[in-house]
Amino acid sequence: MQLDCPMPELDFDIITLGHGSGGLLTNKLLESGVFNLLSNDKLDTHHDGAILSFNGAVGFSTDSFVISPIFFPGGNIGELAVNGTVNDLAMCGAIPQHLSLGFVLEEGLSMADFWQILVSIKSACERAGVQVVTGDTKVVEKGKGDKIFINTTGLGPIHPRADIRMSRIQPGDKVVISGNLATHGVAILSVREGLQFETDIESDTCNLNHTVRALLDEFGPAIHLMRDPTRGGVATVLNELARDTRLGVDIHQPLLPLDEQVEGACEILGLDPLYVANEGIFIAIVEAGQAEAFTSKLRSLEHGENAAVIGEVVDAHPRQVVLSSNIGGKRVVNMPVGEQLPRIC
Amino acid sequence: MQLDCPMPELDFDIITLGHGSGGLLTNKLLESGVFNLLSNDKLDTHHDGAILSFNGAVGFSTDSFVISPIFFPGGNIGELAVNGTVNDLAMCGAIPQHLSLGFVLEEGLSMADFWQILVSIKSACERAGVQVVTGDTKVVEKGKGDKIFINTTGLGPIHPRADIRMSRIQPGDKVVISGNLATHGVAILSVREGLQFETDIESDTCNLNHTVRALLDEFGPAIHLMRDPTRGGVATVLNELARDTRLGVDIHQPLLPLDEQVEGACEILGLDPLYVANEGIFIAIVEAGQAEAFTSKLRSLEHGENAAVIGEVVDAHPRQVVLSSNIGGKRVVNMPVGEQLPRIC
């Protein structure tokens, strides 16, 4: 979706410390078009917070985004920040509705860049069906930040059929992945200083909430757990699952959905796609008898066309994730120690 | 309150990029004692978000904290981040209950400093009666942040007697301030590089929610608005009020509660206390007939001993704030343009 939101005429073209003062310049910045762009009845009260209404269980999730570079193939930090929290809520079984937005801007950020990020935030909110209802803007001196950091914190009612809990996982449950691995991480890597390489790979950042909602409508409690394998990749999510359930996880390399270009880039760079950060995919642990129907439904949904069953939860090798490789061998997939790619989200 | 929470024995003494990776080092950092320190049943699920339950109206507020220095007379960035969002919720008429906590750490931050901040967060949460239920930790390279930035986002049910809305303000309403002006700003200024001066002034950062709750219990709808005059000070809050209500505000300099040392420091530094940032105070706009009883009650409550009626809302001079000075003159108090003291919160 391309929004037609030209930047308003302003008498400043970069962010200065004064824009974080809370005084006239802060008001000027917000009223320059920011409030208009994101306008809704709750944000428009301009109070210290928003007043919402809920009846029953509510999901609540926070994430700070520090990705570098802030503009990357397939997106920018603005839509990433909206999609990231929308997806974390969806993983809890929530239907995302409301977001808060906290900016830490570095003095000297160009207003044109900030505007482009704001427009992406607006588009991403529209796609996901959520509203920014409250926010905060701080400015730090040049050299004390890095252009822009964004915190989003989200809220939404829990889907009535959701019962997402680690403790519901059973041996025999299937491990389903909703799409191709490693796309986001490789796209970011391709534009990192000192690492640039020629590729058409774009980040798959997107909102997964509509897809997840359709799955919850149909499969409800057969979905035992959902997780988006962002930082640390699929290997980290599965290792946390094995650790916390004290069960084992088997995954099968031939079943892992992987774009050919991404696979090639991983080979050249010596990266294991299981450890690369993802954005637009999630892992679901699904009751064995429902897993095929679940995956087939998922393949019919937006962002789900490459979904696949990639393994199962097992009694054997508790707390370990074991990969059966393409050539028939088996190896333990450990949790990564440190950072393959810092600041990937 | 001093908590006895010694730092656990760790095999690292500074934060590295790997601690933000989402992998083993992130897990190690969180399980080193962070989760234990802040433990509660919701945080302990270690999911991407928390699941809460509400019935009815809920306040939702966010703030990012970038104060420099991170340790200052009277507190540190940890308790400031808890108190700040607790107070923003209280200003909306909410009873704060749940917080999210988002860290952006700079590589090289000492674990001892981080631990001290975490312990302050725990104490501040206990004082305010709130729980951290979900969180996020990112690490940026040395020189791309400034030790630690904290986002807190909070939730809590709206007090049943609260009806806080700008549109309820009437000519004749009294302007009440809950305590001494400018204390926080002057305390921070006294330790800024290049500006150090000898003083015993400490920040008044504190949680105001218990005080506000007691006032709402007794005065309910007689309280038309509450605001905490943080960045931009009292002048900014009153100017926003005058602008948004299209009414005037009169304030009387002899009635402004001001600590003698703070007043002296402001004189020496050429600062107008009306523009200096505050933390531990709030402004209430109260129905005229209840204002004396309100202020007298407030003076009997925690953090309210210096409360005073400082002015009133008027029909005259719409959209302007006018100060009657100690020597009998009158002057317009404008909204400050930029930043008197950057990164005050």
C-alpha cells in the first residue's frame, strides 16, 4: 500500500534538541502533521495517556527497535516497529488493537527521513488494523543515539478460542513454520557497511495478525504455542521450547522452506539459516492430528504460502533440538551464544 | 526504602552486543538474576507478552527516559522510569497496575550500574504497587547510545470516581500545585558537566499514585484535570491548558511554593522556576468550591505537604497565562520555545 502523505511545509528540516523539550518546538513538531497523520479520537485528546476499554483477557507486549540501517530493502524501522509488536501480540493469541509509540531521536535526524518513517507507521497500522493511541518523543545529542530508536507497546483482547501456553505442548505435537527462513536477516546483511552484496532479497516484514486470527478461528486450542523467530532465529525459539518443556525437538532439513537466493547468500557468508533473524514468519506448535489441516489452511492465507511442517516434539533427547540433515546425518542444534548480526530489529 | 539485593556472581561485568542477540547471552543476562529480581507470575511465563485482565476503562501511557547523568542526586534513571509512567497514569485518573520495560543498552555499560538500576526499578515498583509484566532488551554499539535508555509503558483501571477531561475546565476553577517547583531540574543541573555547583538539592522523583488515588476517592469529579509538569515545566502545562480550553490562566508569584535553595540556584543560573522540569509534583484544576478542601487534604498526604492554590482559570485574556509578580506587576508567561536543560527525564 502506498500512502499519499506529502510532508507538510515546515520551517525546520532537521530534528534539534529543542524538539524534545516539551515546549513550543515539541508542540510544533507534533502539530506539524504528526498528530494529523496518526489522528484518531484517543490520540487527539493529547493527554499523558489514552483511555481504553476492555472486558476480559488482554495481551500486552513491548519491543524496542534499534535496527541499522533504518531504511533497508523491503521496509524501514517504522513499519518494522508496528509489525513487530503486532506480531508479538498475535503470538500470545491476542487481537492487536492499540499501540503506544515512543521515539528516541538523535539530534540532526532529517525531518524528511522522520516523515517517511511516520508514513510507514501509518500504513503498517492501517494494514494491521491498529491505532497509535499515545506516544512520547525524546531527543538526544548527536553521537548519543543513532538516528532513531522506536519503542512500540501493544494491547488487544485475547482471541476467545486461544489457549497458548508452553505447558500445553505434548510429545507428538508438530512444528509448523509459516514461511521461508532467514529472509529478513539476509536482506539487512546485504546493506550493512562493509558487507554489501548484490541481491534482490527484501525483508519480509509484515503483520501476521490477520493470518493468525483466521487460524485461531478455525483451530483454536489445537494451537499449543506460537512464536516469531526474530533475534536468534528458529534455533533459539526451538531451544527455548525444549528447555522450558523438558522435551526434545526433531526438525528435518529437507522440509525447511528457504528461498534459493537466501540459501545461496547464507552459503557464501557462512551463515546457518536456522540462526538468522526473521520477521514475517512464525512457528506454531500444533496438535498432531490437526497439523496437516492447519498447514494447508495456513498455505491458503496471506503470508502463509510457503508454510510447512518441519518437525515434531519428541520424548527422546530431552531439552535438545536435533536436525536430520539433507544428507542423512543428525546433529544437535544449539542455542546461539552471541550475535550473528547485531541490531537486526 | 533500601532493598538488600546483592548482585549475583556473574562471569561478565559489562554488557556486550551479544547480550542483545536473543540467544544464549541474552538468556544468561535475564536469568542471571533479572527475572528473579522482578519475578511475578506474569513475567515468569517468559512469553512475548503478558496476559492481563480488565473490565471497563483502562489508562495506557508510555514514556522513554534518556536522562543524563543516569545517576543523580536523589535517584537514578530506573526509579525515574517507573515513577514517570506511574504518575502519567495517575494523571489520567488511572490506578497503575502493570508496566512493560524496554531497555536500550549501550555496549560497555557496567553490569554493576545496570544491576543498581534494576534494584531501583524493583523498589520503585514496590512503592507504587505495580508489577513489570513484560519487557525487552536491546544492545547498541558503543557510541550509538548513551549507557541506558528506558521505555516504560503502563496500564491500570480508571478510578471509578475520575472524570478527567480538558473540556470540564470552567472559568473560576482553581489551579492547585502539589509541591515545590523546579526541584528535579535544579538537582540534575547541579551535576551536569560544566555546570556543577555545590548544593544539597535532590530530585523529588517519587510515585504520586497513592496520593492521587486518595484525592479521587474524596473529590472525584471535582477534579477537572491533572498534569505533571515535567519537561517544559509549569509554564508549558498551563499554556497548553489555556490554548486547548481557549480560557485564560492567572497565577500569583507569591503563592508559588519554592524551596529556598532551589530559588537561590535559579537566581544564580538565571532560570525561571516556571520553566524548569519537575518530577514529584502535579498540577490539578479543581472546582472552585472544593479547592480549599482539596488542597488541605493534599497537604495531609504523602508528597503533598507543600501543596498550594496558585491561581485560577479566567475568562479574561483567553489562551494566555498571566503571572502577578511579587512586586505587583503582571506579565504574560509564554510557552518556552526550546530546551532549557536537555535530557532532564
